[in-house]
Amino acid sequence: MTLPNIKIFARTGSPRLDYIAGIILGDILGLKWEVVTDRRKIGKHPVINYSEESINGSFRIIPDTLLFESGVKEKEIRVSTWNKLPVFFQASPESDLPFDIFAASFYMITRYEEYLDHIPDEHGRFRASSSLAYKNGFLDKPIVDLWTKELAKALLRKYPVLTFRRNEFKALLTIDSDQPFAYLGKNLLVSVGGMIRDIAGKNFHNSERYKVVRHEMKDPYEVYGYILGEVERNNTGTIFFFPTGDHSKFDKNPSWKSEEYMDLINRTGSVYRIGIHPSYFAAANPKMLKAEHERLETITGKEISASRYHFLRISIPGSFRNLMKIGIREDHSLGFPDEPGFRAGIARPFFFYDVLTDTPSLLKIIPFQVMDGTLFQYKELDPSSACDVIMHLMNETRSVGGLFVSLWHNTTLLETPEWKGWRELFEQTLKEQQL
């Protein structure tokens, strides 16, 4: 039996404390740890005293009540500055840290504030502007990782025998294939409608659609050869998300029965990992979600365990509960559509914790930091300004040895006037994240 490096003393046990200690002490710092509620079990181990009691020689963090509560409650949060970092859930001077790092980190990582009353956007999503991080100017920082670095320094001063894991920077490229083809693979009604418009334009036989459907030219949205070439050249970890939902106002993907589309999915999936991209309406419809997941597994003949919701249309905790019910073990939806940054305040994967039921899960959350559409559509940045944002977030992630995750769409990488310069930005991003 391996003995713990450090013990945490608390007056009572708490699943919330177990969860967040596992992330901070275990996942980030690489320590073996144990929560004890009996002082006699502390022994001679280094100890974090997470209580109102006084323990000689301990490292003391005076706790907020958050980790010993159940359900959700409105919190009056005041953000102050310590060691040039924003902090909240401040503690009294007797504490070795001036704030409760466990409670603050739990609040950020579980997205506690998204369980509270808020005004969603037109798609039912939590707005970045409603978040504590955005309001207080730290959305661009992996604040939990940065707090943990300061905790490690403070613990080392108290207990020089401790050694911490050295985390290495990694990167993951993710591609959402919302509209992989402009013309191919559309159902009959959509295709006929397009043909009628072309005929009305009196240029039917010379139209792109006509030539693509007759396989006389490549579909203009099909840039996967280019994407796969760049991925291979830069040797970057990559996952592709493919939709299999039905056509709608918000869903422009080909029919899941299209031979061309199935071929694209299987060609891509033979080399790289793929995941389901649930449709706009599947986000709130468990039966539809299940059907779309089954469609992709039918196409590939493989188990599909990863997901990212179309439009990033998630509602916590329901969206994650629905994924777990159909066997999804990994979600990539956690990032704000309207602002770049660290939605959960952390630059690495973690397991979803359901605050309403106080239950940890085996659903791994892979948060992303930046999306092409955020920079282009929401922020209206040119490629040069967008590059500055990407490099800043990449450097913040690199500084804490985290996982930098970027989200791109195949349509961003078209060589059209609208997207001029974005291919070069894509290539530069892949190159920089390998340095």
C-alpha cells in the first residue's frame, strides 16, 4: 500500500473536497493524498488543515462553507488580488493562503455559477459576459492552474520534502465538420431546390453544383486533404467531429446516408479519432441524441466515445447527463462561443462533477480555449489580431504545462475572400504549438 504524501484534515468528509483535492493535489501536483477527519490519523505526514481548528505545524487553509454544502446557493463573491492573481472566498489572516483555493477552484471547474439563475443567449447558452471570470478580467488565464502553482510554492516552504509533478505542455487540434460539402450528399429536397435556383439563374450546365454532382470537379468545401496534410506535417494530436443529424435551419450537414459523406467519415476515421457532433436540436432531445450517435457508430462500425455539441449548445448539468446515458465518455463542448479563454478556469481535462446530486462522474471534459468562429464572427478580428489572441492563450497554457485546445471548422480554411489569411493563421497555430 502506497502511503500518501500529504493528508488533508477536515472536520467532516465531503465529496466536493475529495473531488477538488483530486484535481489540485493529484492531477496537477502529482501528490498522493488522503482526507482524514480524525486528528489521530494525521501521524507525521505533511498536513493541510482544512478546518477552523488549530493544528501545530500544519499548513492551514480556513474553509469557506461551499464544499460542505449540498445543492446550489447564491454566493456573494468579492474578487481581490493576491500575488498578482485574482482570488475570491477570502480567508482570515490565520490562514496560510488568503483565500480558500479548494472552494474557489471547485466553483470554477464545476461551473457552479451556470447552475444559478442567469439570462441565456438566443440559443439557450450561458453567456461569457455573465461569468465571474469575464466580469473580473481573468477569463484569459488558467486561474486554477496558477493558484495551484502558488499553493505548491507555499507548501514547499512549509514542507521541503514534498516533490511535485512537472506538467508538460501539449496541444490538441479539433475540427468541427458542420458543413463538409457545399453540394454533395444533400437529401433530394435540398438538392432539387438548389438545382432549381441554378436553372433560374440561366447557367445550369456551367454551375458549380452541376459539375460537382456529376463529379466533374471537387466540392468547394472539401478541404480535408489540406487539413490532413497539415496535421501530418505538424504531427499534432487531432480529433474530428462529424454530424449525423437531419437538415434544419441550424444544421447544414449532408445526409448521413450519403455515400460520399460516409466515405469521408471512414477515410478520416481510419487515421484519426472521430467523435459525434450532435445537431442543434439534439442538445435538448435525448432521443435524437441517441439516434445520431447510433448513426455514426453504424457508419464507422466502431464505438464512438467523444462528443462536441453543435453551436456549443450545452446546459449544465443536463447536456452532460444525456451524453453519459448513451455511453459517451468524453466531451469537448466546454468553451464560450462568444469569448476566447478558460471557461472552467483550468487548462487541462477533468471529470464532470454534478453539483445538484453531488456526484463525480467518469465523463471527461476536454475544455477548449479558442474557436475560429469566436474570433471571426463574434469578435470580428482580422487574422493578425486573431493570431495575437491565440498566441496569448497558447502561452498562458504553456506556462502551466496544460493542454492547448483549438477549435476550427473546415469552412474556415476555404481559399475564399471572406477567409483570406485564415489558412495561414491555422498553419501558424499548428507550428507554434509544436515548439
